[in-house]
Amino acid sequence: MNKIYLLSFYLFISINIFSQFDTNYVFLTKDKFALYPMGESAVSTFFFDETTPGGSVSSVDYHTRRFTSVGFGASFYRIGLSFTFELPITDIPELKKHKAFNFKGGYSYRKFYGELRLQTYSGVKEAITDPNIDTSITKIRTDIKITQYGANIYYFTSRKFSYDANFKNYNLQKKSAISPFINMGVNYYKIKGDFLLTDTIPENSESYVTQLSNISVRLIPSIAGTVVHKGLYFAAMAGVGVGFNKNFLGFNKLEKDYYGFIPVVEINTTAGYANKSFFVSLVYSIESVRVRYDESYLGTVNSLWNLKIGKKINIKYLGKVGKYL
């Protein structure tokens, strides 16, 4: 079922219309299409730090299993799509049979790039650190489920930097360039299950958290740059901003809403080699948020890597259908 969802999302949102770039810096490959095998892996960590009345800090971390998959993709003048299949390997053997799904992709037009992020993880590895004990308490929690839905829009101020060329390999970045950009978006997290220091909090305590959801509207001033030398390139995008958020916490005896601002950090990097007929690229991205309520902190760290090796082929080989792709 995950494979069907993944294919549907790629077909729906990966339609690509090429931006109008400074052609001295960006070569448009509108006369070619690319085929490439790919591999990717994603993992998330959720943490909670609680300050006790005595001033000490107890913490709990939830690590999802690493979701690793391989597949292949194709990109054309207007359409890009890929198919991936989960590998039967895991860094947490006890969670091997539990479901995981991860998707990150988008649509570009002129100086804009819109991106959709979806991920769900069922089951986590829990690590509790208590200042009153010397070692952490770890165990597998199959009752906890983490879900994220996110949508972002990037607006680049310079036509010399191409997001499609550096991170999607649809086009070709010919020269080094830099561009400030604005990252705007909405993000939703939901974490469900009896959690948050469950081994140290009595069952009759009002602090026994059973559900957390967070929705935030984000504005992240950022900068992107790429260094190109004889086909070799390294590109990075980084931003630090703020999100206005609403947090819902469900306790065993009551429910509470918290409003506030959160710092948001996003970093994307890629390195590889590209020319008019061939490319290889490795992409790594990380997203981190931290939320405060009362004297406690909640946070998440999401990371994703993707490896592609592709060959660009003259679109005339597709016959009459080529001009419509």
C-alpha cells in the first residue's frame, strides 16, 4: 500500500515546469529526459525535556527506525516521477515489521518552488535519562506513532541559482552562484501513545501525556549557494527562522492548548558531478524544531539522504509523445 501512495504522490505533485533562469549560469535541458536509479533513507528523533520542581532535568528520546529504500526515476521537460521500494533491513530489528512511510517532493515555476513533506512511523526506540540514575533506560515502544504533514514554498531572489539544477538535476548549473530566498510554510506533527517519562510518572498523575499535536506557520529567511568547477558541484541551502505554533497536549485527566513561537532550522546540502548527458548526486537534508510549554521542551529532528546516478537521453527517441512531456 505504501508503494501505491508513493507513486500517486509523485505523479500528482512532481509535475515540473522549468524556471526562467539566467542562461549564462543555468543550462536548460528541455531537449532531454533523464533516467536514474536511486536510493534513499530517512529517520526521525523526537525528544522531550522536563524540568522537575527540584530544578533537575529529565529527558526522553524516541528514535524511529531508519526507513531505507531503492528505486528508479525519470525526469522530463515538465514531468518528473520516481518509484521506490523499501528494503528488508533495519537498524532496530524489533521494529522490522512495523510500518514506515516517507515522501519529499515538489513543483517548481520561475523563482518559486513548492514542496510537500509526508512521513509516518509506527513504533520507536525509547531512551529515558533520569538525573537520579547513572544509565539511560531503553526499550521498544510499539504503541507510539509519529506523523508529519508539511508544505513549504521557496522564493529565490536571484535567477542565477537553480534549485532544479542543484537538487533535482533537471537542469545544469554552469557557474557558481548565490541567492537569498524566503522559506514559508505550514507544518503539522502528531505523536500518539502513552509516553513522556512513563516509567517515572505515576499513572494517576495529570502529567501523564498520551497525545501531542503541533501545527505551526513558519517564516524562514534563508540563503542558497553553489560552487561549480568543471562539472563538479557543491550546493547548500540553510535558514533559521520562526514559527507561530499551536500545541495540543492530551493528558490522562485533562487536555491543554499552548500557543507560542518556535525556532526552526532547515539545512539542505548536495554534492555531485553533472554535464549535459550524465549526473551523479548525493543530497542530505535536516529539519529541526523546538517547542516550549511551561518549563518543558519538545523537539523533533528529521533527516533524509538521497543518492541518484542518471543518464540524460535526447527526447526525440520518445517520438511524438516527447513534446508533451
